[in-house]
Amino acid sequence: MIHSNKLLALVASAAMAIPSADACTSLIAGKKATADGSIMITYAADSHTLYGELYHQPAADHAPGTMRQITEWDTGRHLGEIPEAPHTYRTLGNMNEHGLTIAESTWGGRHELAGTGLIDYGSLIYITLQRARTAREALKVMTDLVNDYGYASEGESFSIADADEVWIMELIGKGKSDKGAVWVARRVPDDCISGHANHSRIHQFPLDDPETLYAPDVISFARSQGYFDGKDEDFSFSRAYAVTDGGALRGCDGRVWSFYNRFNSPEAAPYLDWVLRGQGDPLPLWIRPQSKVDVRQMQAMMRDHFEGTPMDMTADVGAGPYKVPYRWRPLTYEVDSTEYTHERAIATQQTGFSFVSQIDSKAPAAMRAILWFGVDDANTCVYVPVYNSVTEVPHEFAVGNGDMYNLSWDAAFWVTNYVANQAYNRYSQMIPDIRRVQNEIEDSIAAEVDSMRSAVASMPETEASATLTAHTARWARDYTKRYKQLGDYLLVKYLDGNVKREKDGKFERTADGMPVYPLFPGYDDRYYRSIATDPDGGDRLKSLKIQ
């Protein structure tokens, strides 16, 4: 496995008390909830130290006695070794050659249950992708691994999908007394959408249902620890093992609510009380959308900042005069001994990579699964299609092409940051220019992918794989080049607080070839009023009137 440099610092209940600075989001859509009948799951891997790159492990055969080294994904710390499987499948990021895709979000939970075993949550994902072909096989591999070797992380939610079904599994360790874990897994109904975002989402669950699986001691262990003392049918995994507070609801369930609200507004609306006030019924594990979801809408959802909701990050004074939907850390702060919070949306500046996985049983085998892969902030990234048959990682996404301390101008992560970080200063002015280029690229990609389905269907396996590998490489290269040009354009156009005038797609010049005088857009009315009413502004800054 190729490891990232992601360093999560989730500790004890603090991971729930505050929307974590290192936190992830996964959204889900069943095959009858999507426009094309595919299953979709998304993932935003958020961390201030995670470099955006695409991990790759070729398929391999292993001799008896071969051992697999276990290295903690977050820290790079060596944890031990386990026997290697006789054969391992090719993996590309969080997807394998069969289209199996796994995403996660960490919720920490009770600090005394932090795992002390051998398999951390990152290794659990990537080992499973090498050993399982379907979601149900993955569930068995994952639970067998933690049973046999112990679990090494905190409370975790997983989205596990193949072309036929998608599951949510939630798992937490047993602390120092037992290296194993307790868990529950539920199959998401085909006609529903779901999601998780750093808070345990499984509450009560049926105890005798083939589409709900759980550890035999998931309830009895909670009783033994004093976490639960009611009837088995009233047991809530989330209430027993997670920490439910304002941060968990507003900063975590709030992201899932925004997804529900986008596609099922009337039925989702009442759950705003749960998110903002902790009142009423918990946010349901899944909900039926009013209309079917397509892949472009799922990509757009990964760019959400609560726009149009009571938590809209562009609307409060914290957005500044340019309606910036970002807040720098820390997320909580005090004013006159009262604690306040910034909102924590799906799209956030510290994302290392994100994806929308589209798995379609009707598609040609070589493109049965598409990992629409992007690096840096999902809001400003470009989603490039990585197919399940791809055998090589494009240079622009390759491990080793730059890192968090070393800028590379042909690394997609750094070029996307070049664009995004300019927009963070003057968002309302720059985002239309970014959207124009982003949409042009993604629309072109989407049109080509549609045509590739018929072209690839008649190709031999090796030819199809080579064609799709080249297609992924071309778009990774072309988008990175185009985004470098976009970043240069933004720098020139918005230099020094001005806006350069344009005509016929070029910066405008006078008849004598000189730059036309730029526009001075200034600030919005709220900004000016805040200065006028500020005790340190106000009268002092009034324009002088000479009588």
C-alpha cells in the first residue's frame, strides 16, 4: 500500500465537541435513486496535512509465507504485519479493479474505546480493496481483519459499494481490555440517499434482518460498559458509542442534512431542529429523494456551503465583503465568555482529495466503475474520470510529484490550490471565472465519457484498458495545464484589488496599445455600513466637508 501523510488529531470526545479540523464527508445514492441506475458514493478526505494524490497498487500473486506490512495511514507509524493474501486486486485510490469502492468518516466516540489492535481504519480500507470483489465480501474481510488482528483506530463510519448494493458500516474498538471491535452494518435501500460526516448515524436497527448485520456482542458489550441498560430493540449504536452534542449535530449531521435538503426539501426540513437545536427525531439514516440524482449533481453537492439554507456560509458577516464561504480554524471561538462556532460545510479548503464513485452494472466491464477524482478543495477542483480498468496513475496525480512542502507546477494538487487560494480572498468576484472554466472542462469530460461507453463495449479487454488509461491521463494533463492558465489569468485580472477590463476574450487595450483603466469594484454595502457604525471608524472616517 502507498500511504498518505494524513495526520488526524481527533482526540476523545473533543472530536465530537467541535466539527473536526480533520474530518471527512461521504454521501450515498442507491441505484434506484440515481438517473442512470448506477450506485454512487462520495468522499472528501479532509486534513490540513494530506497531500492530494492517487494511490495505486497493482494486482499481484504472493508466495506462501509472504507477510504484509501494516502502516498506520494517518501517521506512517509501523504497526506490525499480517499474512498476505495469495492474490491481491489492483487498486486505484479507494476503488479496485472490480469497482468495489470504500469511503469513510471518523467520529471518534468514547475515548476509552480507542482501538489498541493492529489494523487502523486506513489499512482496513486498502487491505479490503485488495482482497474483496463485492460489498458483502468487503464486510466479511473487514470484520474478520479486526476480529483476527484487532482494531487500531477510533469510531469510524464506512460507505461500502459495488454495482449492486451499498452499505454503511459503523465500527469502534473495545479499548485496552480487548483488541477487537463492535460494529453494525446496514444496506441502504436502492431508492434512497444517505450519508455520514464525522458522527455515528446508525441508531436503532432491526435485530433479525438479512440486510442488517452486526457484531454478536454489540449490545452486550455496551451493557457491560454501562452505556446502555434498556431493551435490545431500543438499543441505539450511536447513542451508546458516539458522543452526541452540538458539534456532532450542527457540524456533522448538518452536512448530511444539507444533502437531504437539496433533494428532498419538504421531508428534510423538520430535521433542521435536530441539527440546530438537538430537538425532535434524529436525522434518519436514509431518505427518499424527490427526484433522481445524477453524477453532476453529486459533484455539485460536494461543493456545498449550505447555500440557500439557514446555515448559508456566504450570508453572515463572517463571509466578508466578498461573500467568502470559508472560515479559518479554529472553528470555535469565544466572545465575552460565550462560545460561538463557524459552520462546517461539505466543501472545505483543507481537502486533500475527493471523489464521486459511479458504479454501473450496465456499463462495459472496463468502465463499470468510475472514480471521478479531484484534488484540493472540492468546490474548485476538476473531477477527472479514473476507470476501474486503468493501470497507470497520471503524472499529475502521482505519488511523489510534489508534496505539502514542495510545490510542483505539473501536480494537479498545487495548480488547483493556485486557483483556489486566490478565490478565498475575493470569492464573489472570482468564482464566476472559475466556474466558467471548471464547467467547460467537466462538460467536455462528461460528453466524452458518454461516447466512450459505446466505443469501449466492443473492444478486447487489453485495448479497452489501454484506451481508458490514456483517456484518464489526457484529462489529468489537460486540466492541470488549463488550471495553471486560469490561475495566471486570475492573478492578472484581479491584481491589487482592481478588475481588468476585457473585450472579445482578451484584456482590453487603448488604441495606442496601453492597458485600459481598470474597474474599482470596492466592497459591498454591509462592509461600508460596518465601518460607518464602528466606534473606531464612524465619525473619524467621514469625508471632510469644507464650508
